[in-house]
Amino acid sequence: MNITITPTETAGVSRRLQITVPAETVATYEEQAARKYATQVRLPGFRPGKAPPSMVRKKFPEAVRQEAIEIVINEAFREAVEREGLKLAAQPHVHDLKAEPGQPLEFELHCEVRPELALEQIEGFTLTRRDTVVTDALVEEQIERIREQKAEWIDDLAEGRKGFAFGITEPNHGSDATHMETTAVRDGDEWIITGEKYYISGAGDPRCKIMITMVQTSEEGPAHQRQSQILVPMDTPGVKVVGPMNVFGDPDAPHGHMHIVFDNVRVPASNMLLGEGRGFEISQLRLGPGRIHHCMRAIGQAEKALDLMVSRGLTREAFGKPIIQLGGNVEIVSRARIEIEAMRLMVLKAAKAMDVLDRQEARIWIHMVKAMVPERVCLIIDQAIQMYGATGVSQKTPLARMYTSTRTLRLADGPDEVHHMVVGRHELRQYREMPQDPSTAAVFRN
């Protein structure tokens, strides 16, 4: 893309770049946007997605132009990042957008680069331009703290000599990070943590030596910048493991999902991860990949359940024939296979979205699979249990534990309803923002 990039400001780990895109380049992308938009709308007299781009551009000029501007901005920031050698912590923010028809497109990119994403450049910490060295005191402090934390914990955790737990869920508000009741108050060179957590998976394992604990460190400011994450060694005075939380009556030993109380627990200020107010940000970075992994494992359980279902149906006889031939069992097997393959493709598409889209766009696909997969896997396991009868809920097969773990997954990392709410709102927003006659409009996905 033919763009002009002018660095305007460097502050700590932030960069501002002034971007100018020639008017003729924007016009070219408007043609591309019209073709894309034509596949998504329906015009009277044309089949869905088959309207000529020229007619779409004439009927929806502003919508097409906005689509083109979004494409231009995305392409421009990718080129700017590559040309300037930036390592970004998140999608850059666009400011001061000037987009007059027939005029060059101008905007400013506010880019944030974080030290933890560029540790290979740690000596001198060249994060902004290749020829610019940032020596901000806060950055240096963060780098040193990351080094110390890695030196103390990473090797033992990676090699399995020690384990860790993630402490976020609370009795009153679940895993809603914006309503954390566990607090951390700064006292000199220490944080004093007070509160209560439960369903802390892994904390029952004797190898668990450290807990990453989500706490509220401020009652003011934006709702998503009041939380922080702090490393709390399990043997710190004041950390009280009350006992295990059963899941469907099972304590899940020795892994365990523990109920833990923090009674004026003091930890060094250096145990803060990345910085005060960045707890929610850290959680969001891990939730996407975590949800994908949950779905991948669940699909593996569905595959195992189908294998057990078919094996049982072929070997167990009733009424003089294998039970696979009774009732609608063959259709149940067929539907299970179809669902498994559909789930695989959906998870693959969500993973691809994480690779090629920005976080806001990719998250919709992650919410889709997290809402879809556990529910469908539960059904497949349930049908396998039916094929086994009472044996299916006994210790003689893995199906009972598979079912309880997958049913729990419909609550873990956000309940089904939250994921459906996010996907549904996103879908409705597309209709609300489309400037066309609702009586003739329809939206189609590529």
C-alpha cells in the first residue's frame, strides 16, 4: 500500500504514528469493499449475494465507504507495524480520523508495546523504532521484575517439579473480574491480600506451590483497570486452604478444586504481574487460547464416547439382535459423527480467526465454539451412557467422569448464556448498522 508514515511521539512503551493514505488508494479499496458488501446483502431482483457491486455502491454509498475505510486502516497499520519494527501488545487505537470523500485518508495510530512481548530485545529494550532506545525507568523496573519472576518459577513449573493454580472465582460473583471482592492494599514494599476464593483448580495438588491471584487494587477508574494479578506462594502465612469443592459429589483428588481464604496475606510488591491495574488484560490474553483448548479436549472426549457407543452397540444383544440395530441407534451414531466433524471445523475456524483477525473480531468465533462444543459433546456422551445402561454411570467405563467434566465445562470460563449473549448481540449489531430496507434485507456469511 502506498502510505506515508510519520512518527509523531514516543513515550515509554507507546508510539504514535501519523498515517496518510492517498485518495486514489482509498478509491481502489472502495471497489474491493463494494464487492465484499455485495456478497452480504440482498437487492430486489437479484439472488442473495449476487447483486452487482456497482448497484450496491450506488444504493449504500456510505456503508461501502465505511467498509473501505476499515480495510484501509487495517492494511495501513499492518504495513506500519512491519515498516517501523514494532512489537504490539494489542490492536492500535485510531485517533483523529479525517475521511472526506475525494481527499486523502488521514489518521493517527496509538500503538502500545509491552516489555513482556519483546524479551528477546531486552538488552537496551529497543521496542519502538529499530534505531530508538527506550530507557524509561518504569520499563526497566518491569523488565527486571519479569526476569526475577521467571528465574524463580518458570523452570520448575515447565518441568513439572512444581504446580500452580489460578485464583479468580469467588463465592459471591463467580469469575466476574469486574466484581472482585478479594482486595490487595499496598503497605510499603508489600501487598496485603484479604478475601476468599473457591473452585481453585489444581490447588489441592501437593506440587502446587504458587497461585496467580486476581485481586482488586483500586475502587476508582475504569471498571476493567481496577484488577491486578499477584503471585502468592501457597505457604505464605494467612493462606488457608479450607477444603475441596466437590464437583457432582466428587472431590477430584488429588488435583482438587479448593476453597481458599486469604487472611491479611502479605507478599512482596515485586510479586505483582506486569503492573497494577492490568489483571483483566492478562486474563483476556489467556482466555481465548484457553477456551480453544477446552473445546479441543472436549471434542476428543466426544470421539471417545462415540467409539464406546458403537463398540457397545455392536457387541450387546437384546431382542435377538445387536442393540445398534434397535430403535434409532444407527441415526444417533450418524448424528454424533456429523456433530464431531462440524465441531472440529468450527474450532479450526476459531483458531484461524485468532491467527489472522484482531482480538475483537476473533473473540466472536471463540464465543461461538465455547457455546457450541460443550453442549453438543454432553449430548453425545449422554447417548453413549444410554447405550451402556446402568454400566454407563458406573466406574466400569470413563463415561460418567467424561460427562461430569464436560457438563462442568458449560460453566467454566463463562457459562453458555454469556457466550450466546455476546454472539447474539454481535449478530443484531450487524443488522442495526446496515443502512437498508429491513423488509428486503438479508445477511449472508461467507
